[in-house]
Amino acid sequence: MDLYHQLKSTLKDVVPECDLPYKAELAQRIIELKEEKNAVILGHNYMEPALFHSIPDFTGDSLELCRQAAATDKDIIVFCGVRFMAETAKILNPAKTVLIPSPKAGCSLAESITAADVRALREKYPGVPVVTYVNSYADVKAESDICCTSGNAAKVVESLKAERVIFLPDEYLARNVARETGRQIIFPGKTPRPATDTNDLLQYEMVGWHGRCEVHEQFTVRDIERIRSQLPDVVVLAHPECSPDVVAASDFSGSTSAMVRYVREIDAPRYLLLTECSMGDNIAAENPDREMVRLCSIRCPHMNEITLEDTLAALEQTRYVVELDEDIRMRALQAVERMIAIG
Ligand code: 13P
Ligand code: SF4
């Protein structure tokens, strides 16, 4: 079957048919160019349905794509995701060309913290290990002891067997991990404190930061209550970047791929995903027997920067090349490799 008919059959309920000839043609050119240039395309679960279902060699959550980036033998890695993900691919593959189709694909979490912030925290809490969510830039990773993703955050924290850990930069993921691992958490960066820091008198095992995902912070318990009152049999899945109250009011919380697996494996009348809306479309396309309830007014503007058009231009023009300072890359690599070793 040619790509157009393949996409038409997979996406018949999620993409208007009139869009497909154009998208299939673009995707076909990308696939040909990818072969010609010995490139691999990695696609995050949030990519729009036509892109997600046509050009990537591998799709998945941050952790799965990180593993694929570490394993590839291709010359070029095209990362259909956001910049911190493409940077992680470069950290793992210094000799390869890593491309991101749009330089505008940032992330509010990654932008919430700088390397200088991490150094200041280390000074304030000497000897306390730093766990950094992969949704951060390479210079921040370079100041960290170990990275984690939403799929392994609690496991990474527990692996350290430390009395205290600094967990950066997502406030809500940190609060969710603190709850899961039974730790008290404080947020010294949230409000400037006077010289006599009362936190020093408190019992705490985690130190967090005030970063937030601009998408997941918007979901509320009220949203869940309203949807449950309209559709009482709905199963609610929340990404751990949602607030702890939202996670507690949901039926399941996990990384993007954990949510995909849940829908595949657990039978329910209908599912609501509290995450970027494209993922609901992607799951609906793969599981036509599953009813997905969409909340599409909340979108990730960064992930949505990545289009088929820009991916084609990236391959044609070898743009936009991800470059990292070698000293930063080497130090960030240690933190990323420690995480990969834990799984
Ligand atoms: P995952 O690692 O769960 O795919 O999440 C990445 C992300 O950016 C979620 O907003
Ligand atoms: Fe960043 Fe949130 Fe977008 Fe994920 S959904 S890339 S955490 S802004």
C-alpha cells in the first residue's frame, strides 16, 4: 500500500481526508531523503498525527527516544521533538549531526532554570546530590549528578539512597515524586528568604525548584470533576507534570508512553488524557476501538512547531544543527549515562 492509502486508513477518524494527499507527499519526500542521507528520525509521542504515523523510525517518550539516540548508527539524527530532547541526542552522539526542524521548539520547564541556579543550590546544600529532569538544557544537566525522565523519576531518586536530594526543575513532578517516595519537600527558590532560613529547622528530604510545564499546569481538579459528571465512566490519565491534586484525582499517572500502554492494555468505556492533545489523536488512530475524550484547548506551542514542512527543510538544508560546548557535553553525558544505566 502506498503512503497516502496507509495514512488514509490509519488516520481516517483523526485527520480530514483532504489534508492527506499533501501530507503524504511531503512524508514520502522526507522518507526518500532520510534514506539518501543515512538519517534516522525520532518522533516524540506529541507529534501531530500525520507526522507521527509516517516519517519516524522510532516513536516514544523522552526515555525511549534517549535510548534510541544512544543506539543509532546513522550519520544524522533528526529529532522531531523539542530542543532539550535534540540536545540529549547530541550529548550521546558527539560525532553525529543532530538536527531539530524548528529552532523555536523550546520548553517552559527547560527555560525555568540556569546552570548558575544549580550552582547556587549546590552551595546552599553542600553534598546533596542533584537529580535533573531531562526537560532541561545541556548546561543545567552538566551541573547535575544524574538525570531522570517522567518514566523513571522515583526510581532514580531512590537509587541514590541519599538522605536528601535536590530535584530540578519541575515543581509538580518533584511534588509527585516526593509523595510517591514518602519524602518531605521544600522549595527554597520559590520565594526569596531572609537570612535566617526557617527551612533549615524543618525536616525535609527533597529540595525542589519552581519550574512548571505551561501545558500540564493548566489542568485542574475542577476539569476532572466536570468531565466525570458528564461522562461518569471516563478513565482519567494524567502526566506527572500535572499538579499532585490533579494526579490524585486521576485514575492513572505515567509518562506519555506509559499512558499509551495503559489505553492499549486496560479496557475502559472511554479515556481522557491530561496531556498534549495530539497524543489523544495518535492513540485514537492506533486503537480505533478505544474512545478518546479530547481536551484540545490546551496545547504545547513548542511541540507544535515541528511540522512535516520543516522536517523536510531540515533534511534538505541540513538545518538546524544542534551544537554543544564540548566541556558542557562531557559533563552532561555523565548525568545522562547514569540515568540510562538505571533504566
Ligand atoms: P515524556 O517523557 O513522558 O514523554 O514527557 C515529555 C514531555 O515533555 C511531557 O510534557
Ligand atoms: Fe515542555 Fe510542557 Fe511542552 Fe513538554 S508539554 S515540551 S514539558 S512545555
